[in-house]
Amino acid sequence: MEEQKSTVRAVERALDVLLCFTDETELTLSEISTKISLHKSTVHRLLASLESKGFLIRDSQTDKYRLGFRIWELSANMTHADDPAIMLLPEMESLRDLLGETISLYVRDGRERIRIQAVQSNQPIRRVAPVGVRMPLAVGASSKVLMAYADPADVADVLADDNWPEWVDRDLFREQLAQIQKQGYATSIEEREVGAAAVAAPIFDRHGKVVAALSVSGPSNRLTEEKMKEISMPIRQSAARMGKMMR
């Protein structure tokens, strides 16, 4: 009986560890220990087990933990009403119908962003956006949105990456992030692909933290600077509605 109680307690503690990431994207061992009121040695064993099973990932440089991809595997079997990528799909389709361009949803994973949902434009000449693609955070409207509203420590980590493109000026990048915070959206023209342009807006959770970037992309001859400024408001409004839906 005692062994059974001990096993159940261990499971409860492991779940408590995972629940720490409800409001935070990254946490240290000490922070988790404080949150669940357990000794660091106990938490360390729990973290090691969760990491070995793929539920958590530890960043060797920052020594912080974040949710692992096993969580994504489990979420693939959630009902449509619970899966954010499915939940937000109707809003994305409405925005596509309004603007006529390809709509994408991105989340940040470490020093990269991942496209988790996309609605293709119906126009003959369009930008195809396959789901699951990973991209660097140095270029692109969605990258800049995710960075503009990220924690300063995360921004510093990305800027310190040895793989940072030499042709992207770090100081100019910081200036762009500050401008994005003021105007509420980001744009890019041929930063990652020749002939492609994009405008993106942030999606915030109930705590005001950015959880995703909503992007509209298409040929640069259609998405000019003037056009992107014109459509920035409906994109921001759509992103705001998505944030409310996720809450």
C-alpha cells in the first residue's frame, strides 16, 4: 500500500512540474522547485524523468527547461475544440477571404519559429506555406513579432547565436523590434525569399505574453509597403480575436 501511495505521489509531482509551464515558457530548476514547494534534489529527479520521455527539453546554455515535443504529439489527438491550430482555423480562413493572401500561424521554439497552421491563398500566384516548417528568428515579419514581445533574455540569447546571419545588422534589428512594439505589427520584404513579403501581428495570452504570430504573406508586387500598412489593422484585429479565443 505504501509503495502504491509513493507511486501516485510521484505521478502527482511530475504533473505539478508540467503544470508550472501553464503560465511560463521556460523555467529553471530553482524556479520550478519554488513553484511546487519541493526540494531541488526531488525536482531534479522529476525533471530528468520528464526530459528522458520527451515531455521537457533542457537548454544546455541557459539551463532552463521548456515543454518538449511529446506534448505536441499528445496534442495531435486532442479534439478540434481544444487544439489551438484547429480552433483558430476559421478566423484564419476569414482573414484569408478578406485579404486574399496566405495566412500562417507561428510559434517560437528556442532560436527558431515553427509554422503550426496555414491557410493558402486562392490566387493563381500565391505563396505556399507548408505546416511544420522551421525558420530562423533573424528574418521575417513573424520572427520579428515573436522577438519584439519576447523576454529580453530570450532576445539576447537569439542575438548571441553563432548562426546569426552576417548580413543582418544586430543594432538595426533591435531598432526594428522597438518600432514593432510601438506600431503593433511587423513587415518584411524579400528578407527570407526573393519576391515574397509578409506582415505579422502578435497574439497574446491572458497574461499579456506573446504566444504566436499571425502572418499574412504573398508576392512582394502585391504586398507593397503601402498595402501592408493598409491591411495591418484588420490583421491586428484578427490577432486580438484569436487571443480572446485562446483564453
